[in-house]
Amino acid sequence: MAFCIHNTLTRAVEELHPAEAGHVRMYTCGPTVYNFAHIGNFRAYLFEDLLRRHLKFRGFRVTQVMNLTDVDDKTIRSSREQGLPLKEFTKKYIEAFFADLKTLRVEPAEQYPAATDHVPEMITLIQTLLDKGVAYKSDDGSIYFSIAKFPAYGKLAHLDLSGLRSGARVAQDEYEKESAADFALWKAWDEQDGDVAWDAPWGRGRPGWHIECSAMGMKYLGPSFDLHTGGVDNIFPHHEDEIAQSEAATGQPFVKYWMHCAHLVVDGKKMSKSLGNFFTLRDLLGKGYSGREIRYELLATHYRQSLNFTFESLDAARAALSRLDEFGDRLRLIAGGAPAGASLPAWAQQALDAFTAALDDDLNISAALAALFDMITAGNRAMNEQALAAAGAAAVLGLLQRFDGVLGVLQPEQQQADGEAQALLGQRQAARQAKNWPESDRIRDELKQRGWVIQDTPQGPKLKKL
């Protein structure tokens, strides 16, 4: 079977054929580190994590680069407002970002280049564009890309440039589609930049946002690579400008496949602080939800569909994971220490085939999860009928591990009971051995009040977090 994805460039679903057989080189737009990332940002990062994991599941080697935008309009403005040097200001949010990725079980990329560490590469790329006549210096010393010199401009966003006013410029890093114009590659220093500046052959200043990703992407993945991802808000201007400056510099196609995920909304409304529906990962953790539950919620909607985040759906994610945990517990009880059987039960093999086919179809996560839960229904039926032997149960546990390599949600949170809870468990065992059933029941109820349930296993009673 082929792995097919929706290519924003062609607006069509296509088979993925990397330039190097068996090896996918992909660039994912990372965070602008001026604040804590919010759940809309993480929706994009989790879509990209699912893509990466499924590529590996299908046998591809993946080289992924995710940039850290630590110099742009927002980071400079925010660092100056707080009276901190840029590097000191962004360090806090970079560390928080990596902590959040770990909480959400996102696999690390191979490279996390920071923009401030790659300014020499950006200067070299800008000089190439100046030498080729597709960039020019403005009166204030800034360098702009001339979109009139790149006839293919607008091919990703499918822009109609017939009414474009020649020579119009836009200096901001982010702007609306109606503002299609020559964009800044290099911004000449002014007092708003404070001490954030580098020396270049054409004068002192700093890079624009768009040139950063082109320079870093080509440094680590080459002048032409397979796959570039991001949110739909990146299509224009950011990714459109990346294509223009990269292809104008190299004369080669920049990226073959582009994938973009849709927006996240909260209770059907755009997330905003003014509406009180703006959430960072830390906000949700503070409300008692786990990273695993949040990951499931952000993954469970197809990446090209708008995700309507609600606390009811987050509670439903918790219930779904509880059902998965119970299934795994039942399998472990039957499997004991048995080695996995040579083959899967028929219902598990059907689930594997359906799961793989669903994700091969442009990451159809809804169908993939349906295959997983159909397997749980069939497996529970087999266990109820005592039709699953230990070797078969062990084989299904192995399949769950394979599924978790893609989903990253099946492994329960590792929560250790505190010393008091463990002591109570020991006291309950002593009460049971003495056939003191009232005391055993009392301790069981106390443990439940503390948030623990007792599970009997072949290795003895264990505590599991409610």
C-alpha cells in the first residue's frame, strides 16, 4: 500500500515518493519563543508528530528539522518590554517549549536550529538574491525581495496577483493576503531594535522572519527537500515567501509536498484572551488533565478539519483512554509471562490492516482510532468467551505497543503511589490474610478516597490511579 498525503501546492492527494528512497526529509515550522505555546500551536505540533511516527511505522527513515524563531518583531518587542536581553528573554520560553513537548509525548526532531545561531547563512542567502537581481536595497538600508522578479509567486496560496501594485512593500513579519507585496529579507537597524543587530555587507540590521526558515531548511536538508508542514496560517505569507526566496536563489524546486493543518477553536469560537477561552498546556494541566489526555484530544480530529476543543471532549478523551487501559490490563492478566504467539488473532490482524490503511489515507486518524476500538470490542468478546490463549494475548499486547509507536497515548501515565498509600495496601493484605473483611473494606474505601484503586494481578495487588 502507498502512503498518500494532501499536497497544499497541488490541492490534491498524492502518493508520497521522497527524493531518496526510504528517507523523508521534512521541515516543520516551530514556535516563535516570545510566550508559552498555546493549544492551537500544539495542535500543529501533534499533527506533525503523528506524521513523523506513521512515516517510521511504514518503514521510512525521517530527518526532521524544527526551527526556533528567537528573533523577529514579537520577540524583540516583548524582550524590550521586559527589559531583558533577547537571548535571556527567549531562553525561558525555549525551555518551556521542550518541557511541553515531553509532557505531550512528542518525539524529538533531529535538529532544532535557532534563528540567532544562523544569521551568517541568512546573510549569504540574501547576498545571493541581491547578486541575482531579485532583491534590492531600499532607501532606509533594508533589503527587499521583488516579487515581480519571481513570476511563480503566489503558487502555494493560489493568489491572484493581477491587481498587484508594482513596487509596494511590506516590512512586518506577518501580514494579510491582501498585503501581497515586496517583503523584507533584512531590516535595517532602528532604535526599536535596541541591541539586536548584526553586521552585513549592506549595513547593520537583522533578518526578516521568512528568510530564517529558508536558510535553516536548506542548511540541514539541502536546497530541495521532500516535505514542509505548518498551520494553515503559515501558507501566506510565510511559506509563500519561503518558496519565492529559496527557488529564486537556487533555481531548484524548494519543497515537493506541503501539508497544513486547520485551526483549533474553543467551543466553536476563535481562541482569544479577551473571550477567556485562551489556554496554554499549563492551563489545562492546572485543571487536572494529563498530557496524555490532552494529546489524545488534539490528535483525534483529522488534521485538515477544524478542531473544536471543549472540556466535554477532553473528558471523553479521558474515558476513551480508561477503556484502553482496562483492555490492556485484561490482556496482561491472561498473558502472564507468556511469549507472544507466532500470529495475531484474526480480529487483531483486521485491526492492524484497517489502522494502517486509514493512516495511509492522508492520516485518517478517525478511521484509525475506529479500527483500534473495534479491536477492543472484539478482544473483550474473545476474553469473555475464554477464547483467547496466553500467547494470543501476548501477541495483541505487542500489537498495542506497535500502535502506540504511532499514537503515543496507549501507555498509561507513570504514577507512583506515595508511601502512605503503599502502607495502606500492605495493611489491607494483612487484614485479608486474617480474614478481617470489614477492615479490608475500610482500607479499600480509604485508598479510593485518596485516588487509588486496587487491582489484583498475578504478581499480587497493585495500586492504580483513578
